[in-house]
Amino acid sequence: MLNNYGFEGAQWDAAKEQATSILIDVATRKGRIAYSELVGKISALSLEPHDSRLFHLLGEISSEEDEAGRGMLTAIVVHKSGDMQPGPGFFELAKSLGKNTKDPLACWISEFNKVHDYWANKHGRA
């Protein structure tokens, strides 16, 4: 059965697991990753960096991670060039999660630091 984004549920879940694992690895090293690099590492689904389905995948990951108290994990997924920040979907999600987005840069930096602080210290490691 296909989900709302046209993928088999198991395929979607596998891609979400892959993306989460990749992002945790990057966060543990206090890094960031470009959308294009992330989609290149997800083998369970074929997605493009500007694919709206990618934004839904990232949204699910961030919502679940934030709910678990670890911050919006996808704060570390950024544009490859230009502002080197997340896209507008990140900020829309942040607002829907109750984050203060009046100053988008401050909101992003806060989540970026929260994710790094969690995953780069010893209790964030498995």
C-alpha cells in the first residue's frame, strides 16, 4: 500500500531510518550536510534535493526528534551554497512545533546547537 507520497510504507520507513542514521552521524561530529549530499546517501528511495517528498520525510524526522527532546535533527540539513541554511520548510515546521521564529536565524542556530549538544556528547551516543 502506498503512503501519501506515493511510496510503499516499508520503503518510506527504511528511507527515514537511513536519513535519521546519517543525520545522527553528522550531528555526532558537530557537522552539517547539504540536501544534495543527504539524498545521495539515501538508497531506500530515489529523491531529489528539491523534491517535496524529501521535505515531508525531513519533517517527520524533525517532529519525532523534537518530541523526544533531542531538537529538530534536520536543522543540520542546509543549502549547499548561498545562505548555507535550511530551506523555508524548516522554519514553517519550527513554527508549527511552537518554536519562536520571529528571528529565523536565531531559531535555526538554537536548534542547530541543541542537536549538536545532544548528539556530540556522551549521552547522545549509542
